[in-house]
Amino acid sequence: ANLFQKVAFSGFAASVGVVVTNPLDVVKVRLQSQSLHGKRERVKYRGMTHAFAVIAREEGLTGLWKGVSVAVLRASTYGGIRIGSYAPLRDFLDDCLNKRSGSGELKERQPAPLGTKMLAAVISGAASAFLTNPLELLKVRQQGAQQSRLSVLQTWTQVVTQRGGLHGLWDGTTASMLRSAVL
């Protein structure tokens, strides 16, 4: 498969996975954020199953798919960047590290060493996380909103105005980059 096909298949697979798992992500976001809004004894959700039931009862089944559109965009973009940048980056790093000293000629291409592959994976993962962090932030904001029916554009505007500008869309980027670098 050529690079375009790999990127397209990666984006499609990630999109299908996100649509199927979005309810779990919504529940996870709600469970993780609920203790931030008050005393621990008075949490809204007592566990995963209870959270599914409460969200479905109060918001309808569509509440379990909050943020799915931006989640699909984020997953397909992230996967495309990561898959699309890995091989060219690996080959570039291998070429830089595999030159013969003095002659400037490249050796016949051999499979890249494990360390070069790992470095390329770390860089492509971190770069993908950096570039898609605004989408991740919007996804989590939409999934965590229990009463709000804000569109993606309204959520984006809210983040930008509350966080003092466009740089607010990159809140949490360092943690996302570190996580993606090792996954």
C-alpha cells in the first residue's frame, strides 16, 4: 500500500474505533472530572455502569456520543499524521545516522536499527499529539458537558475566550505529547 492508502486506512480505522468506543470515553471523562466539582461524598456517578445509566436516562442515548464528531476528526488526523510521518522520518533519521564517515555516500539501505525506529516513533507520536491537541481539548470539553448543547465552534470560542486566546487550545499539550511519544 502506498502512503496515501496507509494514511486513509489508518484514519478510517481510527474513526470506526472512536465511534464504537465514544460512550466509554464519555463515561471516563465524566467519572474523572466529577470529583473536581464538589465533595467526594456527593458524586453524581457511583461507577461505570451507573454513569452509563444516568447519562442515558438524563441525556438520552445521544449523550453517550457527545463529542463524537470532533473525536472522529481528532482520531483520523492524529492517526494520519502519525502513520504518514513515521516512515519518512525513520528513513531521514536512518540516512542521517548511516552515512559513511568522510565520503558522504550513503550505505546500501538496510533496515533501520531499532533505536532509529524508536526515535522516529517518539517524534511522530509527539508531533501528532502537539498538532491535534486543540481537537483533543474540544473533544473532552464536549464529552464533559452534561447540560450544554454547544456546537464544536461554540466550544472552541468558549475555550479561546476563557483561556485568554488561541494558546489555550494547547493546554495539556506536554502531557499529551509525552503520552503519545511512548504509546
